[in-house]
Amino acid sequence: MAAARARREEGKQTKAGGAADTQTGERPVRPPKQLELPGGLFVQICVHFGLKPGPRSFGMLQELKESFERGEMEAQLPYTYYLGVLEETHGSPPPRPVEAMGLGSGVQ
């Protein structure tokens, strides 16, 4: 009897992991997912602006997060939208070496 009770108690402890409640058969309800900026945005900022991870690139990401929290922009838009917002305040990224030589236009 004690072993069965211990197994029941163990089942209740793992309920948060998605197991159904043994008495009601209901699954626990998860809170709604919070909308956020797209994952990988920090890397896109570094690549787009030719920056290494550091204070400047982190500051750019923080600006976007603060604008998002104030409701000034929507979540989960394409990277180009967020990079465009940053270009408005920080200017265009420097040309890449291939672009600077005029070789980045493709096959002619």
C-alpha cells in the first residue's frame, strides 16, 4: 500500500512535465507564449553592421528590445525590418570588401 502511495505522489510531482493528472485526467494548462523579437537577431545585427559582439552591438539589440516593450514595433517580423530600424538611427553599415571593389554585383 505504501509503495502505491509513493508512486502516486511521484506522479503528482512530475505533472508539470506534461503528465495527465491521475485523478481528473486533465493536462496542466501552459501560460500563453510571450511574443518576442526573433531569435538570432543579435547575430544578424553583428553580421549586418560588421560588428563583433560587444557593447555597440549589444546596445543596438537593447534599443530594439526597449522599442518593442514600449509597443513601437511588432514581434516576429523578418530580420530586415529590425535591421532597417537600426539603420535609421545608426546609419548604413560599412561596405563589405567585395562590394567596395564593385565585384559583388554577380556574374556579368
